[in-house]
Amino acid sequence: MSMTQQFEDAQARVKRLTTSPSNADLLELYALYKQGAVGDVQGDRPGRLDFRNRAKYDAWAAKRGLATDAAMAQYIALVQRLGA
């Protein structure tokens, strides 16, 4: 199975987790997904009062420069850890 297929499979599996991940894990999943699917962060950083979107943006920005395949591999590993 290719890395892209494994990444897509992990995306489907994360929706079927029996327990909800912690907020930190959710941010990590979001950041790794975006880095793997889109690449480096795009757009302007949300304003100070937009807490949720600012946290998501900052998590994604922290992955800046991480290769797409590496982000996909980390995402897959995190989903496997959360599903275990």
C-alpha cells in the first residue's frame, strides 16, 4: 500500500476511534493532516480572539518545513497509537 493510501486509510480510521482524543492530540492530528495534504501553512494568522482557529493555525505553522511524506507517516503513526 502506498503512503497516500495509508494516509487516506488513517483518515478513515480516525473517524471511527472509540474514545475522543485529547485536545493536544486533536491539534497534532490537524497539523499533521494539513501538512501532509496541503504543505506549509498558508494565509494570515487569525486574530487574538479567535482562539480555536489561532491554535489550529499555530499547530500547523509548527510543522512548517516538514516533508509531506514525513507528515503523512507521523499522522499514520499517531492514528495507530490512538487506536491501540
